[in-house]
Amino acid sequence: MTTTKWTLLWLFTIFGSGFVDSPENDAHVVYDSLDTLAEIMITVEANAASQAPPAKVVEGAIDGLLSQLDPHSNFYNAKRYRTLREDQAGSFYGIGIMVGYQNKQLTVISPLEGTPAAAAGIQAGDVIRKIDTQKTADMDLYDAIRLLRGAEGSRVRITLSRPRLEKEVEVEVFRAEIPSNNVRASFMLDEKTGYVALKDFGESAAAEVESAILQLQSAGMAQLVLDLRGNPGGLLPQAIAVSSLFVPGEKLVVSTEGRLTSANQKYFSEKSSIVKQTPLVVLIDRGSASASEIVAGAIQDHDRGLIIGVNSWGKGLVQSVFPIADGKKGLALTTARYFTPSGRNIQGSFESLEAYYNPKSSQKDYFEEGEPSQFRTVHGRTVVEVRGITPDVYLAFKETPSEVDALTDDHNAFFNFATTRPELYENPAIDWEADDALIDDFFTYLQQEKIPHDEAAKHRTEIQRKLTHQVLYIKDGKLAWRYLMKHDRHTRSALELFPKAEKLFQVYLGNEALDSEYTHSLKNYAKLKLSKEKETTKSLRP
């Protein structure tokens, strides 16, 4: 049990000083508790009916310890830590496929264009049976990703099964550098409106956003939609750098406060920005968290752009990642809380984890007046301190009826059907869309697979869009995203709101004073959209 005792001593060195600072927990109490834990672990190893691997027991103890702190302090074992570092680094060496568990099998979601996997003929829908000599049945997804990645130029043999082939096939692929892009997509929505979707804040996030904006500006962009929906965050320095692109001039972006003096910091934007400043609309949702909220909060508090959508997640905690075990493992530990430039702490309460992970609608927070925790932006607009960033325009659209969503959520029907028709995504045109014949073929497939679809069939337009997106996604994720945004109602609302964004931009520049009715007009727009959404929801019901 030497390993276990050393592990417990390590736990004390990491957390013991914090316990000692508390009058209720001196060093004697902490050491006694560790002795108790060690005794339990020794007893379990010696007497338990089933023997658990010591490493698994220790990781469970670490997870239990961290759960007493907050929901976001996490231990990364060796395989998770390597994946975390590679994902943040901007590139890694692999074969270039998106994989996941579909129908309880390790499945290729999409080969990335121009990668070794695509060159080897690996297709969407291929089931990976073996990676080299290791079978993938019941394999952890992290383990599968680790086996697919490796040194540049190294070889990996993959055994695949394909619905249209009777026998399994073995494919030999040589690993190469695969970029891990932070910008999901960037393109022109119309002749003057650029669009950039940022999916996370890895080490190259700011450089990618800057490059995307410069390309769009060279194409004539005069106003920008920045889409942070579904962006869970990432590196704090990248959040500062992205914010600097939009609020240059050494302006306050975010401040942090923690138990240690070193955690109390103020972070300011760069003196200048290489991108031309234009009217800005930012899209957020409940999937926007952490670094996304820092950027949205800075833009909102400086009156730099309009924030539209629903309240963001509400993760106002800063994690510092400490390498441990000689740098082979990692500890993401909450070391501070962060505050927006106006002074708001947007962290959601985690006294109830059920409520934290299943947040209630933020609609009431937006429309009700007289909230107790009110703050002011630089130019005097009222912003509130509630969970997450409350948007300037609250918009909660349901893009598809639940009957159509069920075809994906319960049966994975669109993906499974698309993989039976590889000719569709070999070389789709940029304006390709599923036609009536393909939709009818899809309904025939549902019938053959005995998938209930009578109610979903009444929503033919939504079926067409889901089918089109799925086929395009298998070929090119960016092409699929462009199609999705063409019909996305939040994006279309952003286009409608640019006259309001232009007025706010002039206020930010100091060219105009803030209209006293400005905020009221935004809420009126939101109320009108909410009313129409209720009518649309009724019409979607068969």
C-alpha cells in the first residue's frame, strides 16, 4: 500500500494548506482524515468481495475530494490530459476522422477533407472494429482517440465494417498533422454581413478569428455576426486576445478574485486591433460558457455590440491547470472567480447540482423589471447580475419540432440513411438541397426500419433541412454549417437587428448619445418575436 499512502500525502500537499487556513480544520484533523481514508482503502483492497484496480480506487477518491469544491475542478488522468493538451494546442498527429458512438458502435462520423483518412477511402458510417490489434467493442472513446493518434508518419491499421460490404476490410493509414481548428466556419451571409462561428478557445483561437475577419473584410464585410453558441470556453489568454479584436484601447476585459493574492488580477485589451471596427452582433446560448462569457460580457459592458439569444451557461470560475505526476497528469483547479468590466459575477449557484446542470429558462430574468442586482455599462445601459450573460435581445427559437428531433435522438435516422447513399456526398454543390424524391426515399427507409414517423412526416420542410444538413455535414462540416445558418432564425434576427447594432456602435465610438428608449425598443423586438414564436410552435403541432 505504499502507492496509496504516497497518493494521500500528495492530496494533502495540494489541498492541505487550504484546510489548515480554516479554524475548523487544522493540520491534525486533516492528517487524521487522511489516515482514515488510507485505512479504508487498505481494508477494501484486503477484504472486498471484488477487487478493484488500485488506480481506479485512487481516482475515485480524488474525484470525491474535488466534488466538495465545485463542479469544474477536475482530475485528468494520463490519457485525458494528453488529449486536453493536444486539443488546446491547435494541432495533433492522427488520421483525420471524427468518431463517436453511433448505434453503440465506434463509428466514423466524417473523414476530414484532405487528411490521410480521406485519402485511404474511409467513409462516414464505417464501423471501426479494430485499431491495430485492439478490438473496439466496449472501448472508452478516449482510449480509441489515443490509439488513432500517434507520432507523425507512424502507421496504424484499422479494421472496418461497412453496410454495403459483406466482409470486414483492413485499411493502413499513416498519421499526419491534423489542425484542430477553433473557428468552425466563416463566410459572408450577404453582400455586407460577415459571419464567424467560434467553437472553442484553444491556443490559436484569436489568430483564427483575426484571420477570418480580415478575409471577410477583404470580401466587402461592413458588419459582423460573431457566433459563440455552443462554445464551452477554453484558455483565458485567448478570451482576452479575442476581446481585444473588438474592444481595443487597453480597456478592462475581465477581473479575477481568489483566495490567494496572486489570483486577484485585472486583464486589459491590447492597445490597438488590426481588424477594422464595424457594427457587431454576438449570438449566445446556454452552451456558451467561461471564455465565451468573458468575451460577451466585455462586448456588452463596453456597449461594443448587441448580444442576442438566451442566457449563457453561467460559469464565472477560473480554472488553473496544474501538471502533476511529472507532467503526465493534470489537475484543473478553480483558483478564482471572474467579473465582467461592470463588476458582474455571472457564476450560477451550484448548491444544487441538479439545478446547476439543468438550468431554468432565463426568459423571466430578461422581461421583468426591477431586478435587485443591476449594473451599468460604460455608456449607462442597465445590465443585471444573474446566472450567465443576459442578452440584450432575448430570443429562444425552436428550430425543429420534437417529432423530427426524435428521429435523430431516438433512432439516429438521418445519419444512418445518409450513409446508405454515399453518392450524395461525393461532390455536392454549394447550393445542393434534398429534393422530393430523396425525401420520399427517406420515408421509405423509415418504414423499412420500422421507425415511427407518421407525425414527423407532417413537417416535410423540416425533414428536408435535416436531411440536407446531414448529407452536407458528412462531406464538409463548414458547407453544412453555411446551409444551417441560411435557415437559422437567430442568425436571420441578427441581420434584422443590425440597424440597432449600428446605433450602439456609434455610441461606443462617442459619435452619438444613448437614446433613452434604446433598451425598451430591444425588449419590444424580443416580445414581438416571442409572440410569433408561440404562434409558430402552435402551427408546428399537427
